[in-house]
Amino acid sequence: MKNFIHIAHTSKSPKYIQIVDSVIDNIQKGKLQTGEQLPSIAQLATSQGIARVTIVKAYDILKKKGVILSQHGKGFYIASDAVKIKLNIFVLFDTMNAYKQILYAAFRDSLPPDTSCSIFFHHYDINLFQSLIKNNAGKYNFYVVMPHFDEDVSGILKQIPADKLLLIDKTVANLGGDFIAIYQDFESDVKNALSEVLNRIKKYKALLLVPGNKQFQYVPAEIINGFTEFCKTHRIEHKVLDKFNEKDVKPGNAYIIFSDADLIQFLKLCNKNKWKPGKDIGLISYDETPVKEILANGITVLTTDFENMGRKAGEMIKKRVHRKIANPYKMIIRKTL
């Protein structure tokens, strides 16, 4: 007799729901199959330290769903391993913007039509991030989290069972367990992508990185590290600015701009001074969106493939594939560099 039923006594999820979810989840993973016997009510009560009435309630729900059956004097058995459970997913992003819309649309399209998603935003507020996870722990059968913080949030994420967690866009080094992740390798990605356009960058006097307002734009420390290392390796004059300031924008330099709001201000300033991006001044934007193909006759972009990221995330949840994979990253070369 196999016992894959485990109770998290600190979880906010009712214990009878945890039993139901545990049985169904293990059937879907192939760990429990038709005809296999479950622990008796007495055995489970003793091994998990819970009341018999809790187990009776859980087994009754499983019987009504047709998942298990009982035989008088013999116990409880898996009635069918052809179990389908509706996905109910908690999604926690930093903010919503153009590229997140692309990511989220691809994610939803890759999931079964009856999937229910509840989407929340932490806006780079670690206290809000912690509160949203704490208050929703145990309420969903899967959690998709974008941990856009340079602080270690592994302790917060441990409130979610690892086998129900998917980290998207960024992984967390100190978080153990069999969680899913599809992420950007920010430092290596930036160095490799900038190396593709080294000759173009060297046309300019200096390369400046403009991170944007920290309240509205997350720029991982790994990106700054990758940018700095690239410039030092290739002896490129460089600087990381605290924020966008018109006084720092000068012809002859090239700029990597993260915020779309700063990008618009930059292009307005170019128009005002009759500077032609790609000739008088260099411009690289961060994160591809459809409008960047059109603005300024096409803006050069450093970007990951957000459509692929969303699609892969949905597929891994749907197929219960527990992997950690880096998402494709590229430089899209257009006329502004």
C-alpha cells in the first residue's frame, strides 16, 4: 500500500481539501493507479495526526467525484486514474504592460479552456508580495509567480508547495525543491546580445544605460553587471544613469533605455534637436513590443521571447513537466543603432 498523502499543518488550506488534492495530484503524476489501495481512515489519522472526521469528509468527496471506491471490510481503492481536474491558477506579476500582455495571452492560450486564472500585481513592493502569497496559499492548485526583486524572497515562496509553483522570467537561487521555472539568464544574455552589435556600438563615444524609475520598472542587478562587464571587456566608455535626464542625452553617444515613458521622452528630444537615431545618436530599447517595429522607423531591441515564455509556462503546467529552463534571448537590430 502506497501512502502519498501528506498534510501541511501550517497551510491555510483545509486539511480535507489537502487530502483530496494530494490523491488527485498523485494520480495525475502516475504515482497512484487504478486498483491501488489507500490508507484506512485509522492509519491516515495516526500517520498524519489529524481527526478521523477530516479524512471521512475527504474520502466522501473523492467517492462522489468517482476517484475512489470503498469495499466493505477491505478499505478504499483508486476507482479510476483517468482523472481530470480543472486548473485554478494564481498569477502574480510585478505590473501589467505591453510585453506582459503578450506573455499572459500566450500563457492563457496554451492552457485548457476551462482553466481559471486570478491575476495579481505586487508593484515591486515586497510587503505586498508577501501578503498576496500568504493570503492566497492553499487556495489554488497552481501558482505562477514573477519574483522581480533583488532581495532574497525564497523564504516567502516556501509558503507554496514546490510542486505547485512556477517561477516566470526570473528564478530564485536559494529556493530548493521541484518547482518549475522559465527564466532569463540576465547577465549572460545581455553580454552575448551586446557582443552581436559590438561594431555598431563602437561607432559611438560612449554607451549609457538608463534603468528608469524603480517604482515602475524592474532592472535586475544581473543586467547592470552584464552591461558593465561587457563594456569593461571591450574598453567601451560607459555609465549607468540613476534616471532619465535630458541633460545626459548627447549626440554621439548610444543609450540603452528600459522604460517606455523614457523612450518616448528620448524620441521627442531627438525630434526637437533633429538628431537622427542610428546616425547622430544610438538607441537600444529593452523588451520587444509591436509598436517598436514602427517607432522611429524601427527601434533596435534587447529582448527575450515573451510569447515563447508564456506558451512554455502553460505547457509545463498542463503536462506537469517539472523543469527549469532558460528562455531564448536576442538582439533585434533595426535602424536606431
